[in-house]
Amino acid sequence: MRDAFFEALAELARHDERVWALTGDLGINLFDPIEQAAPGRVLNVGIAEQNLVGVAAGLAYAGRLPFAYSIAPFVTSRPHDQVRVDVAMANAPVTLVGVGGGLAYGYLGPTHHAIEDLGIMRALPNMTVLAPADPAEVRRATRAAFAADGPVYLRLGKNGEPDVLPGDASFVLGRATRLRDGDDVTLVSTGAILGHVVAAADLLAARGVAATVLHYGTLKPFDAEAVVAAAARTGAVVTVEEHSIIGGLGSATAEALAEAGAGAPVRRVGVPDAFVSAVGSQEHLLAHLGLDADGIVATTLALLRERRPTRSLR
Amino acid sequence: MSALSAQRAEAARRTVLDAALAAGTCHIGSALSIVDVLAVLYADVLPRAGAEPHRFLLSKGHAATALYATLAAAGVMDAGEVVAGYCADGGHLAGHPERGVPGVEMTGGSLGHGPAIAVGTALADRHAAAGRRTFCLVGDGELNEGSVWEAIALAGHLGLGDLTLVVDANGLQGLGPTADVVDLEPLLPKLSSFGWDAREVGGHDHDALASALGAPGSDRPVAVVARTTKGHGISFMENELMWHYKSLKAADRPRIEAELAAREGVA
Ligand SMILES: Cc1ncc(C[n+]2csc(CCOP(=O)(O)OP(=O)(O)O)c2C)c(N)n1
Ligand SMILES: [Mg+2]
């Protein structure tokens, strides 16, 4: 996802003089192609994230379209008041780009995990929140961020993820993407965890459970209609996110369903309300937290058993 | 130099490399940069007869293996457990130190946090007339963080003589030489102008480190600018930016062993 972002950004910078690329001392060698395409419009501000975001805001006030890049918590939490006041309150067209969304930085530990970024960014007025699923969607989301009028948070995973969405999938800002149709349960996903969600849907299918799969490449504005319709059809909803169960996709889904008066029960698969102190790779931590395909299947089956106890008796 | 610090530094260097080899992780140059500083601190400076040791805060948390290895050399951790548990699936030591792990005072990993915390502990100890000093180690790239200078300004203003900031001045940060990113030199006059007793020292010279670190400031906080070499001790890593990122593979074991053996010959 990371390389896809840099390719898309270099392309944008080549074609539009307003595009700037800023970094907080991260992205070794990755800015060189942009510097070539857009000489003088790349700047490493140093390890200084408040400055990173403030400088990006100033560039935006001066008519530029800056992309500010760092590790996800260091572009959302570390400079949060600059994000809130200089960017969001000003409705400035700054794109904040966080690499290592969720648990991508696995063994580097909780300072490097981004498990609250979606929640805190979603809570900010004016902020658009994008969490694409795969490299191809990162390219589309980067162009959507460029085209957006106001501030955007773009959450990236790591590098080298496979493409999961169909090749002809389009990216419409504010629209969920439906990947599968099934009547038994709705699996709702955001960001790079989609591969695990699709794998879970396959495992469920093998057990006779047909899942609808919805992917939210845009978490905010939230496409309430899509999940309300899917819940009406399936009667049960499981949200899956590489994020705290508080404030992110699970919350947005529950809010939308509750406000629509939908009766469907919701289970949130995500990081419980605790920092992840277990040590290990991303895959290890996902399995540990029940966020891999097996964990998603287990939560889903437990929900369905609760819902329709008679069914399991058959 | 103290024989103890020299011997512990060699032991710690080995543990750093063994852990990096076992886990296949990065930030090796950053850790080797501070092995000598930490060896001197833990052998000769932090211990206090009949009292709790002085405090140490590792702000540049990405050098975690240097801290774990030093704690192992000091008997607080077990070297074998460090190598086995560091960044392993289901292990007990993450890539950055977390408060709560024995011997670890602060959670590191997000740069720029240590100096303010150090002002807090130094204030508490001064208030309690505990005679206890606080040492905080930051990277020279980390000095880019505004929060570091907020703490420097406050400590200077408060005249916190029991606070010592050690700058690991290896001249390199994430994307290049510190001089090319945000040049903060000359550092000594900057720190002095904030009311600090600023000292400069060779960062791998144990005697010089011991005397610069050993003497508290009277009514001014002390800044020790340690001129270090990133990757110190392993020739092919020294001053090489990419050893911030690269990891060791099993195939690297022989050349690491050769370098360590050559060091033993010298020591
Ligand atoms: C707040 C924050 N921003 C960025 C990073 C990513 N990062 C980790 S180490 C590093 C470079 C550190 O340079 P320096 O302080 O000189 O330490 P050295 O590696 O030279 O020991 C960067 C940018 C981080 N860990 N925390
Ligand atoms: Mg440095």
C-alpha cells in the first residue's frame, strides 16, 4: 500500500503544481521520485510532527495541496491540536497520511500501533477519513483525497499487501463497496483487514453460512444506507477492524443501525479497550486478538448461534 | 576507565547483536551508538550506596536493545531471555521499551517525550530532597521535537541541577545527516543559552563519559553532548544510514562474530 501511495502522489505532483509532499523524517528513498517530478515541493521538516502539520496547514492556506506523511499515530495523535485547529477547524485541504495503520508495525509495540486513529479522526468535524483495503484502492483513494475540498486522513497499511478488491472496483467517496452477497450475516470491514474478512466469508460459506461483505474505504462520511440495507437483509452484523472497538467502524455501524431502528444485533471484532502489550508480528497479533479469518468466523458463528439457536439443533 | 563498564559494554554489544540476529529487526545502528554511554551510566554513575539508584529514562526508545542488553549486563534481566523474548511472536520485550518492564522507567517509541518526564521526576526528587538524579538520553534527530526544547527551557528556568540530559550526537537521523535535515549545531551554546551546564564528550570514551556524567550541576541542569558513531563497534555499520533500517540475517553471523572477536583482541 505504501508504494502505491507514493506512485499515486508522484503522479499527482507531476500534473498539479499545487501538490506538496511533507514528511516527518520517514519514508527513506520514497520521496525521490516525487522530488524529481516536483522539484522544490518535497520537504522533510524533521522529527517534529506539530511542525509537520502546522507547515502543511500554512501551505494549504497559501493555496497549495499538501500531503503530510508519517507513521499513523505520529500524524494523528502526536500533533493532534494542530490537526484539530489548523487543519480541521480551518477546513484546510491537507491530506494527513498515516502509514502502519492498525497493527502493521506489530513487534515495534504499542507506541507504533494505530488503534485509535480512526476514532479520533472521525470525531473531528470537516475531516474525511479514508481506509483503503489494498494497493489498487490506495491509488484511487489518494486521487480522491487530492480532489476533496477539505481535510482528509488517509490510513495506509504497510507494504506488499495483495489486491483484494475486484480490478474494476470504483472508489466513490462516501460509498461502501459490496463484495459478496449472502442472506445469513453481514460482515463489515474497513482498511487492510479486508483480506481476512473475505477469507472468513469463504470459510463461512464452506460451513453453509452465506455472508454479505461490505467494505468501507471511506469511514467518514459514513455510508449508513449500505449497512442498514444489508442488516435488513441478513439480520445479523459483524464489524471487523484493525482498530479499537471504540470509535471506529464498529461504533459507526452501531450508530447507523440504532438510528435507523434496525433490530439486527451487532458484534464488533477489533482490538478490545486495551493497548496491545502482547509482542509479535502483525499476523501474530491479529490471531492473538481474534482478528484473523478464524477469529472472525468464531465470532460470527457464536452470534448466529445466539440468534437462531434452533438452527444449530438441526 | 572502569574495567566494569568496559566489560559490560562488550557483553551488551554482543547481546544487542544476538537479539537483532534472532529477531531480524532494525535500529541496530541506533542501539550500538549508545552501548558505551549506557555501560558507564549503569556501572559507574547510577548506583548509589544504600539508596535507590539514580533514575534513567531512555527517550530514544528505538534503541531498546541497548537498554535491555545493559540491564542484562547489570543483572536486572537475563541476556538469554532478552535474545529469546525480544520481538518474538509471544515474546516479552517489544521493539520499544515499555514502562512496567523491570528496569524500564518510561515507554519509548514516540520521540520527544523523555525530557519533560525527566523534568517531572527531577522536580519530585528535588522537592523530596532525595539527592536523586535523573538522566535522560535523547537522539540528536530527536532534538527536532519541539517538546524537547519546551522541557529544556523549563529545566533551565527552574535550575534543576539534578537533571542531566545526554544527547546521543551521532549526526544521523531517519532520512540523512542531522546537519542536512534541521541543523541544530552549534548545540553547546544553544544549551548554555537555555541556562544549562553544557559539556561535550567523546561518546565511546568511558573515562570522559564517567567524569562528565558523574558530576551533577550545582544550580543548572547538565547537558552532556556525547559525540558518538552510529553503529559503533561493527565496522560495516558505522556511520551507515541504512543500518537504521536494515536487519541482520543468519548469513551475517560469521562477519558479526569476526568483528566481535577482533574487539575482544583489543579489549
Ligand atoms: C514521534 C516520532 N516520530 C518519528 C519516529 C520515527 N523514527 C524513529 S527513529 C527516527 C530517527 C531518530 O534519529 P535520532 O534521534 O538521531 O536517533 P538515532 O537513530 O540516530 O539513534 C525516526 C524519525 C518516531 N519513532 N517517533
Ligand atoms: Mg542520531
